Amino acid sequence: MPADPLKNPGTEEGRLLFEQFCAAAHNHSIEAVLSAATNMIANCLRQNYGLRTEVEGRVDELFVRCKQILLEHYDPVTGQRRSVVAFDQVIRPQMVLADEIFNNLGDKRRH
């Protein structure tokens, strides 16, 4: 699987903007985030396209692209979301203070 297209919007400017959107959306409900994103798309398109046919074409283009990106993350046979981490993504677990966890193991005097 290639790099996650949801995290790679194409340009440096797009990536920075995506990161800012993610930070702004953090700790908000999915419905609030989707509503805000939908309103941003609608307002951006409304302000930049003067004809209904132009804006309809652009909406269709955007949502076909969105659907293609999303479907890459679902198994075509089972229909379930793929739960694999792409090989080019790095998992960074939080540091664990092992001494606090393992100090008392094997010590019969401490319970």
C-alpha cells in the first residue's frame, strides 16, 4: 500500500493546511468535523465558481476523488476497513517506565 493519501494531500501547502485542520478538529465529534468540512468546501466552491454547471462538475470531481481515496482503505472482498499499517508509516509508541511496572515482579515480600 502506498503512503496514506489522506495524510499526503499532494503539495507542501496542502500538507500544512491538512495538519492545521487536524489540529483544529482534535477532540471534536465526527459530526462537528464533517459539518465544518462540508461548510468549508461549500463556501470555497461558492466563492470561486460563478456558474452552477461549473460548481456541480467540481463537486462531482472532488467527491469521486474522495471516494477513490477512501475505498483504498477497505477490503474489496469483505468490505471491511483494512487494519494494516502501511509499510512506510512509522508507529511511535509512548515511553513506558518499566521500573514502575516490573520492580515488584518476583518479589514475594511485596504484594
